[in-house]
Amino acid sequence: MSAISLKNVDISYGDVRVVQGASFEVAEGESFALVGESGSGKSTVLKAIAGLAPDWTGEISVLDSPRSHRPDRSFASRCQMVFQDPYGSLHPRKTVDTTLAEPLAINGIGKRDAKVIEMLAAVGLDRRFRFRFPHQLSGGQRQRVAIARALMLEPRVMLLDEPTSALDVSVQAEILNLLKRLRREQGLTYLMVTHNLPVVSFMCDRMAVMNKGRIVEIAPSSALHDGSFTDAYARELYAASGGNPDRKDMP
């Protein structure tokens, strides 16, 4: 089964078309990256899949179900998104407990206390964090809470929008290791946006290179070790990263 499929997708903000003709497929259980410079349309693709950028044409499906142009409850149980900024993605006046229990309440799911504790443990946080507010957490702890919130409905697909770029370098490796472990333990599919090629090398099986709203090449992550890109822009991006972003740079 294809976990995510895009066919000839154009995405616009008002009169400005920011993504043109995007087509790719992510297999179930795969970790796939969208890479490119800032403004290339990477995050916009995630937002369209999630229903947060509704002005699009073409075909988008998740787990073989066609996507609507808006968020919907049934989709939320299959696919969730982790945003770039853990400082902005959590409500400042809600405790961790309330934040994690909310998806369960919206969907009428019981045993909320047990599920909250289970998900906190899954992301490496103990019960002491349940009734804290976001301002009482570090950046890495906030992102762990955001990941736990995304997991509450047991989705099979996760959209990751630069999930470590707002964190200190010392914390980034911890979050990447967490995401890699969760993918293995829960059989998750990842679609990750990043500009950091060593992260792609560590986390992903394949990547799509985007330039000015278009996908110019789809390549295996092994291309980051041997430079076997065919598109000129992809080769430039590879060279600008220093070439061969070694896995030793990642945990």
C-alpha cells in the first residue's frame, strides 16, 4: 500500500502558485524527505496533505484514501503532523495533560489517564511532566510533548516539518533518535521536511529535491554518500552541504 501519494499537485496561496506539478509516492513504513532551500515549497506540501493549505489541484491520497481540502476527523486518526516550532505549537495556558488528552476527548476515546501516561513514557517523559505548562519545559521537552500529542490517536503516518531545526544542537540528536525509535517500534511512515542533509542521511530512505516549487529529482539517501544526483540543482545542493554528509555527524 502507498502511504502517501501525490500526482501532479499544484498548491497556491491566493494568486501565487508556490508548488507546481508535485508527484511522488511514499511506501508504507518508509521515511521520505523533502529537501531544498527555504521557500522551495517543502512545508507547503505538508500543509496541503494535512488540510492546512486548501487551495490545491491534482490528487493527494493518504493510505489509499483521497484527501479532502480541509482537515477532517477520520484523517486525524490516520495521519498527524509535528510542527517546526515547539514554542508555538503548544497552547501556553494548557497543561501537558490537557494537551495530550484533548485529541482523545474530541474523538470520544476513553481511558485518557492511562493513554497520557503511556505516550509520555513513549517519548521519554515521566509522570512529573503531566501537569506542567509549556513555559516550564525546555525546547526539547516541548517537542517531545508535541510528538506525544501526534501519537495519541495512533496514526500510521507522520508529517514532520523541520522537527529539530528550532532546537539546540545538543538536543537535536535526542529528538532524531526518538523519532527513529518510534518509527521502528510503531511501524510509522514519515514524510519529513528538512534543509539538513545529514538529517536525511540518518533518518530517511529516499528524498525528493525541490527547487522553486518543483520536484527536480527523487533519489535514494545513498546519493548523499556517493553524489549520484542527476539534476544540476540537486548536485549544487549536495556540493553546498560539503558533499557526503557523513552519518557520524548524526547520533
